Amino acid sequence: MPANDLSPIGVPSIGRRLIAMVYELLLAFAVLFLPFLIFELAVNASHAAVVEHGRQALAFLVLGAYFIHQWSRNGQTLAMQTWRIRVTLPDGGAVPLRLAVVRYLLAWMWVLPALVASWAFGLAHWAALGALGAGIAVWSLTALFDKDGQFLHDRLAGTRLVQLPKRTKKTAATA
């Protein structure tokens, strides 16, 4: 197999996808740092309700721009590259911009039910975090009920995650 052949070798395990998501969460802090720094300087670190909603909207838009751009560019974020996971169309084709947007919006279903439940029941701190964890656990189980092992948001968006092979290292003789 050539060193640059990255043909899919199957579907990544649920555990591998969840670990990649944890790494993605860490990278999201880096992606959000500069926009949030500028925002905080602009609003003088205010905690007014409208400013809090502005922070939430900023995070949604900045993360959306990052994920949508990466998925429609080469099908991988940095975390996905590290864990050799790619998002594709069912036929293996590249994800168009429109479907990347749909996938991003549907991916919020990982946390949206827990956020709504936390708000509706007045959950705070550990209880809200527990609801979030339970929501993520339940959503990850959707892959067990899919014939191709895909999460529900990928099924609904018409995309799929594939596992890529390890890259073969170039030796001195082939370089």
C-alpha cells in the first residue's frame, strides 16, 4: 500500500470516536480563545444577560465555522486526523458545504436535550453535568442501532465516519 493511500478500512469504534471528541473539546478551547479574548475586551468582561447570550452565539458561530470548514475541506478536523477518522458521503465522496452545515446543526443533538432538560428542571452544577453526560451516553448508543454503526446525526445528515489506515512510514531507501 503506498504511503499516501488513505482508503477507508472500516468504521471507527464508538470508543475511538468518543476519545476523538474529547480531544476535539480540548482543541475547541484553542479555536475559541482569540475570538473570546476580543469579545471580552469589547464588552469589558460584562456579565449582563445580553452579553452572556452573545458569548453563546459567538461560540456557536466560531465552532460552526471551524467544523464546517474542516469537514467540507478535507473531511477531517485536527482531532479526526490524529485518530485517523474522516467524514464522507456514503459513497466515499467529499462532504459538500451544505451537508457540513446540516451535520454541524444535527451534531448539537449530542448536548441540546441535556441543555433543555437542565434549563427546564433548573439543574445546576453537578446535576446539569450529569444530565449532559447521560445525554452524550444515550446519543452514542445510537451507533449500536444503526446497520452501518453510524451515529444518528450522521445518518440524518447523509454522512458517515470512516476509519483510515495507519500511514506507512517512509524509509530512507524510499525517500
